[in-house]
Amino acid sequence: MSAPATHAPAPHHYTTLGLDSRKVAIWAFIGSECMLFVSLISTYLIYKGRSVIGPFPHEAWTDPATGHTLRPILNIPVTSASTFVLLMSSLFMVLALAAVQNKNLPKRTRGERILGSSKLWLLMTAIAGTTFLGFQAYEFTSFVHEGLSIRTNLFGSSFFTLTGFHGAHVTAGVLWLLTLLAIDYRRGLGPRDALLVDIAALYWHFVDVVWIAIFTLVYLIK
Amino acid sequence: MDNHASLTNLPDSAEAHAHAPGGEEHSHPTWSTYWKVAVILTLITVGEVWAYYVPSFVAGRGFVPTLLFLSALKFAIVVMFYMHLKYDHRLFRVLFTGPLLIAGLTLLALMFLFGHLYIKM
């Protein structure tokens, strides 16, 4: 006779080191993602300064055919603002994780209630991620209007590929955060769910550290 | 023991949750640590952007190494404190730093072969 069906949650799977296998998996995934992004960054750096025609990232360029002078295409103030937003999103994410972990603790003051609201911090992180994507959409659109597309030159190809891949990762992260937020509204996230949020947080912070590298290597170093 | 400890002074228990018997456990950052880290990251970013707008510094030999150092510092701070790698099991450190090291060496090799560090044989 077969055993009766059960709807109890599956037990956690621990490795022989006593570590949750899901957390081992996300770190292994992040390690592989490091290789992906370093390959894209390598491609960008190798092609840097080798574009025959403009627009260029840091130098003005005069089109010999039309005589039009195109200014340096990178907009550092806008990108600095988007970098700040992404850095702050990492802060919101750790606050969301801490709020989930400490959900059962009493909140005596208004400040503690704010700090202990996982919904607030998950929402703030998602909003910050979406704002970053908005900055990126604005940047891409303005580049295309100024004559730089993925097919224009080596800079355009490597730049749009690198930052586009990063933007796709941010988009996936925002969707992940919104899913967690929906779960939080539906049944509430508590200390038992902390690992789920921790894994999402690790992914989100990884997206942040990749941008830290991109911001310096692509935008700031001339 | 005070069962009603202040929420803001409680250690982050992410790793306590993740660590089953056999895992390493250490003390973890508090909320105030997270805020301080955010301020430090912001200040470093402001410093980077400020350096970009100083022509004499940009023209000097120290510009690129300084930016690379500041970027690496921000990278390390986020990984150690926000990703908790400083407090986590060493297997996670290996899983992250191993591929990162391989990727970094690959980047250097490619730069020597095809990039701006090209050496004529």
C-alpha cells in the first residue's frame, strides 16, 4: 500500500558540511556569473580605443562625411546618479533580509517598526532597481539618438552587449524581488523564509558589484 | 537574558539560519553597520567621480591605479559586509573567489595578448 500523500514542505537539503545546498548552489552560480561578466568586460577592454568611426565614449568626433561634430557620448552625471541608486538598493536589500530574519521580535518604537518592515524594504529595493533600469533606458535611447547603436562601431557593440547583459540581470532581480514581495503580502515572510530572501539578496548584491566594476572600467577610466 | 533586546542592536542572523551543525558561525553586522557601509560606499563613489573631473589628476599616472583601487575596495566591502562573505563558511569564499581569481587571470592574459598590455614577442 502506498504511503498517504503529504503536503508538508520538503525538508531542507544539507551538504555533508552542514550547509544548505541551495546556498551552495547560489554561490556556485555567482562564481560562474563572475566568469561571464569578466569575459564581457575583457571584450570591452580589448576593443577599447579601436573604433574607427565615432561616436566615442570620452572624446569628441567630427564625422568627415557630414562635418558634424559629435560630443563624447558618456553622460557621467546621469550614470553617477544611477550608480548611487543601485548602491542604495543594496542597503535596502540587507535591511529587507534583516527584517525577515527578525520578524518575530517585538518592535517597540516607530523606528523599529520601520526597520522591521520587510515589505517596505523589498519594495524600496525593487523601486531602486526599476529606477536604475529607467536610467539605463534613458541612456540607451539618448545614445541611439546621438548616432551610437550596437552596429555603429566596436565601442557600441561591446558597450551595449556588456551593459545590456547587466541590465537583463537587474531586470531578473527586480522580478525576483517583486515575487518575494507578493509572497510577503500573501502569507508573510518570516524567519523560516530567511534563506529564500538571503539567496535573492546574494544575487542582487552580485548585480551591484558587477556594476561597481563596470562603472569604473567603462565610464570613469578614459 | 533580555528577551526584548533592541531590534536595531540585534546581530544579523542570516548565517545562523543558514548554518546547520558543522558550519562556521561568527558574529554578524548590525543595522548600524549596514548604514555605515552605505555611507562609505557613497563617499568612495563621490571620490571617484570627483577624480574624473580633475584634469590634472586624470592626466597623471595615478589616475587609473587610484580608480581601480577604489573600485576594488567598493567591490570587497559589498562582498564582505552585504554578501556576508566575511562571516560565512569558507566553502562559500572558495566558490566565489576561485572563479573570480580564474576570471581575473584570464582578463589579464587577454589584455596581454590582445589589449592595451600587449607585449611584442
